[in-house]
Amino acid sequence: MTLSLLPPAISLSDTLVRARANAPYLKMLLEVQPELADLLDAENLDAALEYCAQAGARAENVRQKLRQEKRALALTLAIGDLAGHLSLTDVITRLSDFADRALDEALADIYASRYPDAPLEGFAIIGLGKHGSRELNYSSDIDPIFIYDPEKIPVRGREEPSDAARRIGQQLVEALNNRDAEGYVFRVDMRLRPSPEVSPVALPVDAAISYYESSALAWEQAAFIRSRPAAGDQILGRNFLDTINPFIWRRSLDYGAIRNIGSVTAQIRDHYSAGQKFGPGFDLKRGRGGIRETEFYAQMHQLIFGGRQPDLRVPATRDALAALAQAGRIDGDKAKILSEAYEIYRLIEHRLQMVNDQQTHSLPSEAATLDRVARLHGLDTGQQLLDLLAPHVDAVGGIYDDLIEPEDSARLPADEEKLAQALADKNLLEGDAFLQAIRRWRSGKVTALRSAAAQESFEAILPDLVDVIATAPNSAKALARLDSLIDKLPTAINFFRILEARPGLLQLLGQILSHAPVLADELARRAELFDGLIDATALDLPPSVEALAEQFARTEPGDDYQILLDRVRARVGEKRFALGVQLIEGRHDALDISAGYARVAEAAIQVLTDATIREFEAAHGKIAGSALTILALGRLGGAALTQASDLDLIFLFSGDHGAESDGDRPLGATRYYNRLTARIVTALSVPTAAGPLYEVDTRLRPSGTQGPLAVTQESFYKYQRENAWTWEHMALTRARPVYGEEALREQLQVQMHDILSKDREPEELRKAVRKMRLDIVAHKPPKGPLDTKLMEGGLVDWEFIIHFLQLKTGEALYPQLGKAVRALVAAGHLGEDMVTAHDLMTRLLVALRLMSPDCDYPPESSRALIAKAAGQESWEALLDGYDNARQCVIDEWNRHLRPDPDEILGDIK
């Protein structure tokens, strides 16, 4: 028969009969608490819960009070649970909250007796395990760590802070753990503290931080997933956890976590081998497919992804599974299976413990005792209980086995002759090169592969790596770039573990190494860039600038300005790398990817400018009635960057240039904004430990390199209106405010439109545009046959035609070139082919910046990919389309900008 997860709810009075008949411990509690038993028999659960809080009102001391309250709570929760009137969440939350209160009251009692005038500070209790996650089971122990601050903990006489902390800790354990006539409050297990066999019961906070930052083990990292300040000095506890947060939640995805926890699982299964087989005697907590493996499944994925996604840092198991599924980190159906199994496991675990108040997790081996537990749950026989559990155990065990026991590839032999034969068996075209590379990688001379752990990770993935490189579109280049990548890696452990845990990334690595030297070089500098591709959304286009800015601006407690610079570089690097991967994978149109690059840059500008202003204002204050605006030009102004684009920026400020800031070190406005601007440029461009960000070009500002970095908005307007050259107005057609107050941005837009739409003498404009193009030809020739920008009829010629018509007509004044050309076509100034030419050459430019940055013809193996990125069916079709696009541009140039014969003769003379 099919058994539901929970038996139907019954009356409290019927539950009392069931409890007396099957649980000696509950029977005893009913006998010693007749008043509470009467409330339950009267079906008044709410009154019984209120009674629990007052059960120790007549106690002679705090210890007796807590024991009486715990005894009342144990009975009330058990009956409410068995009757189906309280959910699992109700029970475990109330038990956990009581544990917090008991610790606080016991600690306050110790302070009152030892240090009667001292404030309750300097001693914190960190809850771990099920107490930390507020999931205490019915007969659970608690696993605290005691932390103290030597500067704040009270002492008396000549007592050292360490002695005071030790005595407080010992008394606190005794207050809850010791049994007397009233029972006990909670068993207290102090073994989760560092080196429990030698360390004191309470640790000074700085020593604890030092340990977790430098010496902690993998299981300790997992333990702190379920940690919180449970009692005592909450500020101390929170500061401690905030400080070690990077130890718990590592930003770099740690696929070693799977191996580490998998190893712990193997040890548990071996140590508790008697309880592994499902049936009577099965260990519900440690057995295969049981409670521990459900918890480990969630914790593994939290360790891997929680460093990047704070939303996944939830301590309770079912909440963690739901968050992981919601974020797409685990399969939703698996999360549901695990969560349902976890709930039934915990319910049955409670039944096991209610029988005799023992901290047991094993199903009874004797049939009669198993029947008793079944009847306590509302079933008839022990076999029905086994039937209820069996499908859950089998499902969880299968899910967990798939996680920790992936199929291993046969490792390549170490013996040289056997290795050569193994490579020969694979029919590798580059067999000798592979043999030489593997020999070198195994030599111990490659920095990233010197440690035993790195070699272990490398050997585990090597066979698959060889297969992927051998079948890559350009195996010779892929092998050479892989060799270079491994040479440049500071450490290879996590990189190879990622590939081992996520085989799908191997094919992607082959694509990068074959086609995208720019991405391969970035990967060699920062192997953690590969981490970001694990994200289910990594191959989606970036969201809005606002959403990106919110992501880039996220900080951890204790982060300062320098750390934010590193974080933004890391996050921007991940987005740009992912956009490059999207291109070679053909996930999105290259034009959309180009727009994505621009959104990423604009968000970085906003976040780093905000942060730099805050840092600057802390020293120099603010200038009343004044604010900064940043104007983007070039490809950023047009919202269409490539992987290699720099940022063309102009910095403007509003208000009186003679004003002064109000800080401790005041500055005049001009000096203030020029210093601030220099710092913003540094924030956007200087390499840090996390790598470089962008090249910033400020030469388009008024008076170029001879002028100040920042000028007032009014002086910028005046300069553009009265003194700017034609080429500066051409640049202004692609100007767009990317930072500043909305009102100032709108004012700037109006001013630029006024400048760009003024009447111009067409022939003088034509001459100026032609002269500028000839200057570029003289000083900046094309780099190669596919220099899409600088070849005759390329994008520079195309852009000059657009800018010429914008300035000549005062129409289509949009910084986005695609939008501008369509408006000019609609107005009859250009042929429709100019739209096609723009789209093809821009797509080609975006692709070549990644796949052939030298602008030469790419390898045969990459040509189809570049053609696809450019929107063409084949390489031949791309070349034909490219030639047609250039001819179209040349024709339009001759139509609009070709010099008159008299002018040509004048130039000759």
C-alpha cells in the first residue's frame, strides 16, 4: 500500500494514549507534570505552550528553572508533533529558540554571580550544526564554540581574561549539560572547536580568526555554513563571523569541496558500516541515503556557489535546497525529493528519540521495538515504517552517489612506452607533441603542477583533456595554448577540479583554445574566470546597467575601497569573458554582445565613480551645488564595445568653479574635480591584484592633453560652441552621458544637440572631414587585410559619412550608429545597403577582436565560426559580403565626400 508522508492529524487526547503505550520517556513526563497533561488532554495546545514558558516560575535558581521549562517543552512539542498539530518546522524552531534562551539565561546567571556589576559582553556563543541552522532535533545536543574578547570580558582580582573565559565556559557547559533530579537542559558537545583535545574551552577572538583564516580543515568550512551568534555578546559574535566570512564563503568555486565531503562520506559509510544497509538497524542519520547525505548534498553546492551568491547562504537544509533549486544550481525535482525525504527522516528520528530520550538515529533491530516506533508514528507495524522510508532512502542514495562518485576515466599510464602507445591508440594527429607536453607537465618543473594535490587533479582530468584537445577544430593551436595556459597558472588545482566536476566545460575549453587567443590569454591570467561559466545564466546577455551596477557594487562586511576595486575587476572580467564565450558559442548576435560589453563598462563606471567619490569626500568634503558628470564618446558613447575597446571619457562638473569644498582638507572646485577625476581614471584603469580593467582615453576633452582633466559644464559648452574643431564635433555626435544627476545629463544633452544642429557651410564641412580622414590614412594604416575599421571602405569611412551627414543636416543625432544610419536612410540621405554594411562590418569587428586580433586571415578551422558570428553562411559568403559592404561605403563616400576636380588640382599644386 502507498503510505503518505504524514499520518492524519488526531486529537491530543488520543495522542496521549499512543504516547503512554509506546514511549516510556513521554509516559514519565506525563506522570511528573499532571497539570500540563490535563491541558493537553483538554485539547488546549496553545495553553500548554504558554505553560512551558512559565513552568520554572517557582524554581529556586536558573538551572532548576531551565530544566523544568525544558521538561515541559519536551512533552508539549512531542504531543503536538505526534498529533499532527505542530509541523516539523514548528518543533525544531521552538527547540532551537529555547536553546538560545537557555544559553543566554545561564550565561547571565554566571555573570551575575561572578561579576555582578559587569555588563553582559565580551563572551559570545556561536551556534553550529543543527543549533546554528535552528533545526535541533527532539533529543539533540548543541555544538557551540565559545569566543571571548580579552579587552571586554570581565575579570575579578588578578584573574587573567583567559582564566575568566575558561571558568565561564566550563560553568556554562555544566549549567546545561549536568543531570540532576530535574533532568538536564541540553547535552553540550564542544568538539567542533579547533583542536578540541588541546585547546581551551573558550577561544580569544583574534586567535580563533587566525586559525580559521589559515589552518582550518575542509570539514570546518562546511560546519560554518550553519553558524550564527546564538547567545551572549551578539556584536562580538557577529563581528567574528563577518571576519571569517571569506573562509566560509570562498568566491572562487571550490570543486574540491565535492571531493573533500565525498571523502568524509566514505569514511562515515565505512565507520558505520553496520547501519548502512537499509532495514532494521539502519542508521537514519549516517546510513547511505540518510539525513547526513541529504545535508551534505545541500552543503556541497552551497560551498561551491555560495561565495558568489549570498542568497544561497541559508543554514537550514530544506531552505538551502529550495534556494539552490530557485537559483538553478540543482535540479528542482531532485531538490523536492531530497526535501521530502529530509522531512520524513527528521520526523522518524524524533519518534526514535521520544521513546527513551536517547540521542539515537538508528531504527531498532528488534521487531517489537521497531513496531513500537511505528505505532508511535501512527502506523501499525514496523514493516509499514520500513515501507514508508525505503523509497526515500533509495532515491537520496542514488542522487548523492551520482554527485560524489562520477565515472572516472582510465588514467593515462605513467610509463613512457605505455603512454606513447595509449596516445597512438587514440590516432592523434599531434601524438608526438602531446607526448612531449605530458612529459613536461609531469616533470615537476611546471609551477602550477608541483604539489601532489595539483598532480592528482591534473591526472584525473588528463585523459578527457587529451581527447578534447585532439578533437578540437585546431588541435595544434589548442595544445600550444593549453601548454601556455598551464605554464601561466599560479595553481592548477581548482581549475582541473572544475573540469573534472563539470565535463561539459571541457568542450568549451577546446573551443576557446582553438579559436579565441584573447580568451585563452585571459584564462591563463585568471583561471577563476572559468568559474563564472558554471552559472546557469552565464551565457545569457548581461542585464540592464542598473542591475549590473547592483551586482558589481555588492560588498562583504569589512570590505574597503581597495577590496571593492578588486571585486569590480573580478566581476567585470567574468562578464566580459562570458560575453566572449557567448560569441564563439554562437549564443547571441554579435551586435547584442557588443551592446552587452557597453552595459558592463557603463555599470563599472557608475560603481567605481560612486566609490571613489565617497572615498574622496571623506578627506576633502563636498562642494555645495556642484556635481560630476561623465560623458562617454566613441564606441562606449555609441553603446557598442568590443572585447578590446578602451573608454573615451570627458569629465565635467557643475556649479561655480571658484567654490571650495567643506572637508577637513578643502580644495577649490577646479583642483577638487581634477584630483577626483584623476582618481576615477585610476580606479577604472590601474591593474590591481585582480588584474586590469579598462584603458581610459581622456584626449577628447577640450584642448586635448593640454587642457585640464575636468572642466565645468558651461565652459565645455562654450568651448564646443566657439572653439572646437570639426573633428571634435564629429566625436560629439557619439557622445552620451553615462554618469551624473539626471537633470545635469538632460541639460548636457540639450547643449550638445544645440551644438550639433547648428548651420554649417557644407563645402567647408566636406573639406574638414576629408582632411581628417587623410590624416588617419597617413598616420594609422590598416594592420592587415581584415582591418575592418581602417581598410578603404571600412568602418572609419562608414562612420565619417554618417557624421558628415549628421553635421550637415542636423538630423539623426543619435550616438548609436545603427540608429543613426537607419534614420538617415529613412530621410533619403543614404541607401539601404549602408545599414547592411554597418551590421556586417560591426559583427565582423567584434568577432575579429577575439579570434584574429592581428586582423590577418584566421586559420582555416576558425573561418566558419567567424563567418557565423558575422551573420554569414560561410567564409566565402563573408568575404563576398565584406567586399560588397566596402564597395557600398566607397560609393557613398564618393557621392557625399569626393573632392571637386578643382580641389584635387589645388592639392597637386
